[in-house]
Amino acid sequence: MEDDVVKHQWQIELGDRRVETLKGVSGISSEQEYIEMPQNSPDGEPVPDFVLDAPEFFGTLALTRGLDRSGPFSQWIMESKDPAKAEASSRTIVLAYVNERNEVVRRFQIEGARLTSHSSPDLSAGDSSVLEETLEIAYTSVSPL
């Protein structure tokens, strides 16, 4: 019976409030582009030096939402899907990993988050599957808090 108890979960924070519990977070990936600028040490030996070239977006993650949907987060998703507002919809969100007592175990600040893909389930009459939607979000940086 204890295996059925939720022990840890992800939550979205907007501003200073946790607004939504997520069914899942996956596919966190990031890329960093470097340009090598060879230099010489005082001894005359070649020493590679790397300079960051910051791309517009360098990371992605996938969020799975269940029925626990918040107004502010849903509003941001709708604005991100609107071509007229998409450019201005980039924002900072925080992912909080919480334990069974709703205490934060780990927190990540996602800067420059922008919705890049949204998919809802296919539903048909008589379907009893859980309603979930998947969001793919691109971001400019992620840092632990």
C-alpha cells in the first residue's frame, strides 16, 4: 500500500507562488556553443581558450500536465500560442521538486522560457484515459537555486 503514496513531485512556481503540480518533467537538455581561440602560454606552448557564443535558446525540457491546471500558467501557455504575443511571452519560471510533506528538495530557475510545442491527447467517446497535455519549452539558461 505504501508504494501507492506520492513521495516526490514537480511543481511550477510563477513569481513567489507555487501554482501547479506537474505529472512529469523530462528531457531536460542543454547545449553550449564554444569558439576556440588558441593562445600561447608564457613558455610558448599552445593553450586553448574558449569563448562562449550564446545562442538564442540553448535548452529544452518537456512538462506533462494533468488535471491540476492553474490559471496563471494556462494563461502563459495561451499567450505563447498566440503569434501576436509569442515574442513577448518569454519569462522566468521555477521548477520545484518537493517531497511528500510539500517541502522543497531542489529548485531550478528557468530563464527565458518560451513554449515551443504543445500537444493534447486524442479523446474519443467512452475513453477513460487520463487527460494529460505535453509542453515542450525552450529556455536560455537554467540554474539551481
